[in-house]
Amino acid sequence: MDLDRSVPVWPQVAAELRKRLDAGRYPVDERFPGTVDIAAEFDVSQSTAQKAVAALRAEGRLYTILGQGSFVKGDESD
């Protein structure tokens, strides 16, 4: 994925991760990639990856278990 570095990058990373969640690439209740892995994949800083993951968490797409990481949240309407 080519990022437009002339604008904030974290929303672009969050949008790509959101697309992947929508496509079912990450199964419900499975561990979501860590910020170190996301930062490496997108060639961004770890703080940028953290902001992207925080945005998905704020949207209710992910939940976190302290000491274990972030996990994909399922659709509550199922």
C-alpha cells in the first residue's frame, strides 16, 4: 500500500486495516497484529501504528486484553 505522506498517515493505515477487517482477513476473537508488526508492514513509526489501532478500538472493531494484545471484536447482532 502506498501512503500519501503529505497528509497524516495513521488514518490511512487505519482505513487499510478496516478494509481487511471488513473482508474477514482477521477472524473474530483472534489476536490482531501488534503495533510493531503493523509499523513494520506499513513502514511507519510505532506511534502511528498505535494511533491506527486506537482508532479501530474506539470504533468498537477491536478489544484489548491487558498483557495479551488486541483482538477482533465480533458483530454483536449475530
